[in-house]
Amino acid sequence: MQILHRRKFSLQSGSLTLFFLSCTFTASAQKAPPPEPSGTIKVEVKQVLVPVIVTDRHGHHVTGLAARDFRVFEEGVEQQIVAFGTEMLDTPPVLPAANSATPQPSAAATPAAPPLPAAPPRYTYVVCLDALNSSFANFSRVREALGKLFQQERSTDSQYALLVLGRSIVVVKYLTPRGEDILAAMRNKDLDRAALQSEAANFAEQERHLGALLDKYCNQCGCGVSRGGANIIDKLMDSPGYCGGMLNNIMNFAASAARERSLVGRQFIRNLRTLTEQLGRQPGKRILLLVSDGFSLWAGRDLYATIGAYLGIPGVILRNPGEKLGQETEELARLASSLNVSIYTLDSRGLAMAPTFGVFDAESEQASLGHSPQVLGDLLLLATEKQDGMILLAATTGGVFVGNSNDLLRGMRQAFADGREYYVLAYVPADRTEDGKFRKIRVELKDKKLTARAKQGYWAPRPPSLPPSSP
């Protein structure tokens, strides 16, 4: 929710220059507002801003609509649209161009007029490549799609940045108004080095090793048939001899890997939050394009779910010591929504979205049980669950999730086009309760042949003592 004074229909940011220092953004401070004249009554009106993308049945953007063509609902109750616009842009003081130079006056010549100031960018696009959770094998496809995107990107009112999000934020290219600068940066070896730092290779090796251990256990000790509730795992681990020791090794390995994934996953979310905060200070429309193989909202869940699928004991997943990252991901979505940062997420795995466990390796020894329909089905389900966090971020910020498609370029183009052709509705919510709850938003068009896409809701303000609520 944006708080706007006197129904002022603009976003609160300012003319900012983006610098990267120690892999973070810093922005110039805004000027303090002038003091209120004496005797003025200050009225604070809280409005909800809803960016809306309108397309026809062919997916083409539709322009030329008016406020009367829209209806907006909050929690099923229709709201009155109090302001409407085709774009929601900041109007900060205009600053001189960075590369401009004013000629020095001389006694023999009339002083030259200063150069025309450069207008602040209307659109900011930050392309973020997830190196923690994505495999290097998919990187070439992502690079190819980005190359085609920026070969055609020749906007005069946009700025772009290219980053790799790993254990830290690696800035490949600072904010630049030139798409060709991004193209040049993509040929830089720094991008390859950053992508090679991916944790996905380590995760895949953990999964292959776990699959091999489970194959060996099942072939020598037997498994695959449910033997009771979750507590049966204790009896199996306490059994004497080779089988009990082998199962203990499996469980200890999974616990260690889950704790490692917790640290990596939490750092990923925190880095993404830092990036969102800094992007939220930029003027104009803000688009964050996150390209990733997906990430788990419960670190280590896939490891323990695989053990449960092999042993036929689904309850073993309750032993997972990995951290649950759902709340932090929801808080990130809440922050992006409040800053009007639209997050578009692309699954870089494409149609070849398959688990990486050793049961799928041709060299895996005696992987008979691993190829059973039950285990294969469970592992494929785990692969799709890695999209949940990406879907959440896109849906709650007005972006789009693109998955199960080899056409990454289409998703990238959609993010850029949506950022330039949109409407913004503003309404004062009928429910003024500050309870911190998630309020669902639905936008309808009077012309039923058209489709409206908007963020699914927002979080109401909450007192500091209230815990966060989930969407």
C-alpha cells in the first residue's frame, strides 16, 4: 500500500543514480519536502495502487481504455476508483546529464547556454540470474535468450542492469541506458566465472550420492513397501548389523546436506531482498526479471521426500532439519508489492524439468527401485515444487511466472513489454483496519473479450507488535 498525501497520484522515489559498492546498491538522498504553511490542515489519504496489464485474446496489449472500463474488488467488495493513469511515474527534479559539459565563458564570447538536462528513466529493468540454485548446463540457453532480447532493445527512456545472484550479489553491468552495454557485458568472462560458482552442481552431487546410497540399501536390505508409521524409521535405524548402520549413514548424510542448503537458501532470499529494496528506490516503473531453476521453500525437503519415496515411509520427511523459508519469501513478496516492484520469474529448466538424483543416471548401480513409477512420480513432483516460490513472487507483485517452456525469450519479452504498456488504478480501501492481513484484489473489465492481469493483493498496514500474515 502506498501512502499518498492529498491524493497525489505518483510513486515515492526520486531521481536516483545507482552505484554498486561491495555488491550492493546505494542511492542519492532525496530532498526534504518544504515545510507546511502555517494554518494548513494536513490530510493523509491511504490509497492502494494497482498496476494492470490488459491484453486481447491474442495476447496483444490493449491501450486507450478509461477508468470507466475497469472494476476493482478487494476481498470481493467493489471499490471506488479515485485515480487512474496509463503510467505511474515519478517527477523528481531534473538533473544535468552525467556526460554533459558546460563551455567555460570567455571575455570574447557570449556565455553559452547550459546543456539540456537529461530526464530520469521511465523504466528500470534489472535482470537477475540465480547462480545458487541453477545449473551451469542451463546457462547457455539463458545467455542466448538474453542476447536476442538486448539485440532488439533500443529504448531511449529505460535503464538496465545485469546481476548474478549467488552467495553474494555479483554486478556484471551497472545501470546503463544502453542495451548494447548489456550485450557487451554478457561476453565478459566475469559472467562465466559468476555462473560457475553455482551451488546447483554441489546440490546435484548430493542428490546423486543419496540416490546411490538408497539404491544400495534397497537392493540389499529391501524397501519400497510401507512398514508402518513414521516411527518405524527408528526401529530400522536401531536394527543390528549392516542394514541398521547403512540407514543411519543415509539419514546423517541427508541431515548434513539439509543444513547446508538452509544456509544457502536463506542467503539467497536475503540477497534478493537487498536487491528489491534498492530497486524500489529507482524512478518510474520497476521490473525485476529473475531467471532461476527454482528454489525450495523448505530446505532439504527434496532429500527427505526421496528417502520416504524409497522406503515407503512418507512421514520420514518430518525429520528434516532444514529451515522453512516460506515466511521469508512471503516477506520479500510483501516488500516488493509495497515498493511497486514487479517480479517476473522464469524457470530456466524449460521442458527438460527432471530431477537430478542418481536414479536417473545410466551409471547408477542396480537402480531398479529408483525407476519404479511411484518413486519417479514423487521425484517429478518435487521438481515442480521448486517453482512454488517463483510463482508466489510473481503472483503477489503483478508479474508473471513462465515455466515448462523452452522459449525463455518469450518470457523475457513479456516482462519488458508489460513494463511499458500498463494502467494504474488507485482506490481508498473501504476496510481501513490495520491488521497486517493479506487483502485479495480482483480487477475486471467491462469488455469480457479482454483480459486484465494485476497483482493478487496487498498487505494491510500492521502495528509493530503484530506478526506477519501469509497470502
